[in-house]
Amino acid sequence: MLRAHGGKMVKNPPAAGKHKGVDSPLQEVPAMRATLLRPCATGVLLTVLAVPAPAFGGAVPAEGQALKVEQTLNTRTVPKWDALEVAFRHDGTYADPFFDVTIDVVFTSPGGKTARVGGFHYGSAEKPRIRRIEPPEGQRGRVRVEYEFGKCDLWKARFAPSEVGTWRYAWTFSNAAGARAAGAGEFACVEGRAERKNHGFVRQDPASPMRWVFDDGTPYFPIGFQDGQFDNGGVGSCLAQAAMEGPFRPDRTGRPEQPPGAMFKPGPAPNPQNADVQFRRFTRCGFNCLRFSQQNFSYTITPALDRVNVMESIMTDELVRRARQYGLRVFYGIFGYMKVSADRPEDAAAMDKVKRLIKYSVDRWGAYVDFWEFLNEQKADARWYEILVPYLKSLDPYRHPVTTSWERPEIEGIDLSAPHQYLGINELGCDQQILGAAPRWKQFGKPVIVGEAGNSAGRATPEKPWPPGVGGVWDPGSAQRMRIRNWTGLMNEVSFIFWNTSYAKDGHFMNIWLGPREREYVRAMQDFAYALGAGLKMVKVDTSAPGEVRAWAVANQRRAGAYLHHFKDHKAPVRDLKVTLDVPLAARGYWYAPETARILGTFDAPAGRGTFAAPEFAVDLALLITPDGCPDIDKDGIPNDRDTDNDNDGVPDDRDAFPLEPEEWQDKDGDLIGDSLDADIDADGAGDDLNKNGRPDCEELDIDGDGVPRTNAAPWDAFPLDPKEWRDTDGDGLGDNADPDDDGDGWSDAEEKAAGTDPLDPLSFPVK
């Protein structure tokens, strides 16, 4: 029996007559004598034994001893850039099923090009037995979880095809003893018809190499977040818990007296929520990137160079798939803080094991991620990268951009710089903190994504406590500084991934608290960015008051945009400002409010260099010049300059506490936590009991009474405040009970039921 015990594997002796687990030597496989025909959900799949040529999906003996391997596909028809999965069932027992078996699969495109991927040990199709172990009474510590599998007989390979038509594949499955099996098959790749189209993987924009596009040329403006990933609930998923916006902690001691007002009031938090709630709220407001790395305030996938955890790998499958369903592109850290011989590249034996783990990550998650990151905040010898960068790229059929931390953009083959930046309170100069670092980050001509960003208040001590109202991850000016930094970065070819610590406003001395105000600021900026489109380059812009306002501009062949920051004073408004820049072609100009996306004025903009009068503003202002009309941030057909409800939540903007956050509209106590998640809407320090049952609502796991708890269970309630909804299969923000296309594959549930396909499986749909 294989037991994944927190960060280590515990080996138990096998029961008589059963699978012997990872301690057993390779068993002799009896000679294969028959042809096995087995039906499954994707059709009839064959395991063919001792015949000269393979049928579809079949296995035939290869040189040496024949292995009994049953191969299946998860679909016969896969949309372009979605992941095909090839499964291999095999009852052999191995000392190490992760590394004692080698699987090679060669895919041949309709046009004759080939791509090679490796297989990986998945573990078991059976669910594990889970044991949750609390810290000893009276002691602080993280919950430990053990996962026990009775059988580990499943390997897989994954591939995301990029060309429409019939693909062929050929595979070999071999073990360290020289025994082999082989097979071949084919599948169809089709254009997807999902409303939220898969645009392919992230690439450098050929027209502007410091920016990003997808394979199909659609622009990509990354802005992301990272959060802790754990299975604290012991349910076999890291998605069953997520922390959303909590107030100041009620259990902190030694803090200075806080300023008056609900924003600074300690109280209960609405946590834990779950990842569906978190992902939905973040992505509906423009976040489009999730950074994850093992051993970086997260669970451990590889506790040592020669060990891989089964359950943590399965949880990572679920994490990256679910992130992609919500439109989050994955910035994947292979090692995190793991020790991987980074200072000893001459140790060939250790480096071979490091390569093995890189191959495991590429084989298992390459079809789902968009960026590879080797390390997190580690120094590595240049020779280490000289060995491993080419090795990783030789394995990756998708050519994902590669980076590392600490950043090493000078290394050949490192494709982007990913520095980390945590900043103190500097209201008027926060843009300069970005501008001061950007030349260094960009000096090697590679794109920049700040891999970790947030606030930093320094560690509080009795001698030097934080100022009143400062919580480390949050303070009253945090959201505005984040907004200014983001817009400054957008104009200067710098993107950010924020380390989210939102369980409490004083949750840590660094990172950032991301509440509804922060999210709606991101939404306003992303709406502006996508209105500009791909191919943006920095261009010259002048203002009539350079001693008061800093300005930056970008443009492509059709559109131009500018951002203005009133760095001299955030209180007294700027008046009578003139802005001068080049207009690519005759268009319309829209003065755009970065905090609300409201249109503050419009004008005709003839082609050529022009000077335009800006409306008055206090902090910042943006200008969009486009021939495509006014932006429509909620895509309801009513442009921003005429829309009175820009988040389409049914509450007019002038009465909406968060006019761009579609799931929050009221903030009764003014604590900047929307009332739908606020556990204490009157800021009295006690949890609300709105249903009058004698228990604080935040402690009730099924407050909507639909029978599905919001957390610490699998499945969990994706809509914990809606008694009519609890699941969102495709991550489109619409619960399955109301969604006419639950799996988001472009075929309605009714069409799928009529055709006999699965309306909950995006890879099962009618084929025409």
C-alpha cells in the first residue's frame, strides 16, 4: 500500500494476493495469450496481445518480454489546444512506479509534423483513504493529512493539439527490466465552438516582444495572484478552501490603538470559502493568471529528488484544470524552495534526478500551463541553468516561456524576467518605485512579469510598531497605490502577480489584501488594456504640467492610450491640463476614469500629433483613442458612457458601493468588505446572525440551506449564498441549474442529451 503522509511516503507491506505497492520488486508478467475487448465511455477500446499489428488504441508485444498494458483515450475528438489524455493501466509492481516505467508517445499532425511527449505515473483511479491529523492540543501548527491508496496501476500521457484534422499517435510503454508494450491510434482535433474560446498558449507578441499574445494573436495582458494551496480540510482537494476578505484579526495583541471607523475594526472573517468563489470573483474582475509552485506556502509534490507524492500531484491536476476553466493562465513553479543542487551543478547524479523531476512536470502539466518557473527566491549557479534550460526546452512540445526566481534574465534561454517587489507606503511616489526598477528589469530586452508583488510594512516590534491603521497587507491607501502601480506597469511593459493574503487585513507584514475595491480597480484597467489590443509599443507623450503630472503612452497601428498620474498632490485637482501625443489614425478620444471606468469626456482625434484638453482630476486619469467606439466593460451592449450599471448586477453605479464588482454592491458599515461576504456588516466585532438561529452566519457551512457545504467537503458549494445553485462545471460564473450549457463546450445540454453525449464533460460533444 502506498501512503502519502504529508510530505513523505510511508510504505506498508502488501496484503497477500494484492498489489504489492512501491516496495515490491518487479514481478514477472505472465505471457499474454488473448485479446481483451473492453467498452468504456469513449467507445470500444482494445488491448491486443500477441498479434502482428495494432488496432486503434491497442498494445502489442515489443522486443523482449511483453507487458500487459490497456490503453484508453479520454476522447476521440478534442478541441484545438485542449488536452487529450491517454491512459495506461498496468498491473506490474515496481520499487518506484514513477521512474521505473518509461512512456513515450509520438503524435503526428494532419500536416505531418511530429511532437513527442512522455508519460507519467498517475497513481490510482481509486479514491484514497484520507486521514486528517490535527496539531496536538494547545500547540499551533498546520494540519497533516495522509492519503492511502490500495493500488497504483495507472499511468497517463497528455497532449494539446494545435492543428485541426486527424492526428495519429504511437506509444511505447517500457520498464527498467526491458519489458515493453507498444500501440498506436488516432483522434480528431476540431475547432472548438465554446463561447469562451481557447486562444492557445501565451507567446511573446511578435509585433511588440515585450508584451504577450496567444497562439491565435489575441492579446494577453497578464495580471495575476498567488495564494497558499493546502488540503487543510482533508478532503483530497486544495480547492475546497480559500481565504477571502477578512477584517483585522481579533486575536492580535500589542497593536497600537487603531483609528476610529469600521475599516480598522477587528472582527470575524467569512472564511474559509472555496476556490470557486475566489476564482470567480477574481476572474470576473480581470485577473487572468495564477502562480503556483510547490513548497512555496503550498503542499509538497516532490519531497526529495527521488520521491513524488501521488495525491499532491492529483490535486495539482485539479488545480491547473480548474484555473484554466476560469480563464486563469498558469505560471507554474517546478521546484519552489526545494533544494535541487542549484549550487552544485557538477554533481551529475543529483542533476540527473533534478532532470527527472523536470520531465515529470513537463509531461504531467505541460498541456495546462503557460509559463515555467524553475525556482522561487533561490540563487543558482549559471552552469545549473546552462544544463537545465536547454533540457527543459527539449522536452516541452509547446515552447512555453521559461523563467526563474531569483530572476536571471541574462541567462540564454530564460525568456522573461520575473523579479519580486514588495513596497512600502509611498502614496505620491508609488509610480516612481516601478519606474526606478523597470530599466534594470528590462535591460536584457526580455518581457517582465513581477512574479510576486505586494505591500511591505516591515516586521512590527514593540519598539517599532506599525503606525495606526496599517495592517501589513493592507492600509487605507493600499488599493489606490496598487492601481497606480498597475497602470504605470501597463504603460511601461511591466505586469504583476500579487501575493494574496486576504484572510485578514493584518494577516502578514507583507503581501497584499485583495478585496472588492482592489478587484474593481483591476477590472477597469483590464477593460482599457483590451480595448487597445495587441502590438502596443511605448510612445512619446507630453503634458503642459510636467512638474505636477507624469504621463506615459502606448500605441499600435490603430489605437493609442495614455495614463496620467498627478504625483504632486492627490487632493487638489489638476485643471486645464493639455496632453500631446501621436494619433495613429482618425478616431475618437475617451477620457477614462481608472477607478470606475467611467467616461469623463469625449472628442474627435484626427490622425497625427495632437494636443487635447483633459478634464480635471485629482489622482490619475487615462485616455483611450480608438476608432472602435466606447468601451463596454460588462459586454451588455451599452457602452460605458451610457451605461448606468457597469457591472450589470442590477444596482445602478451611483448607488453601488462597488460599481465594477458584480457580486458586491452594498457596504453597510464602510469597511471596504462587501456585505455579501462580510461576516460583521455592522462592525460591532461580533459575527452576524441574520437567520436568527443563535449561531454566527460565518460559522455555518451551509448558510443557503441547499445541502452542500461551502468548504471542508467535496463537492463544495460554488455558490454558498444561492440555494438554487451549488455547481459551476465550466467556471463561467453561471450555476449549472441556470446554465443552458453546463460544460461550456458550445453545445447546449439539450443538444447533448439528444445526441447521447455528456453535458458535464467538455470533451464529450456531438461530432458533425
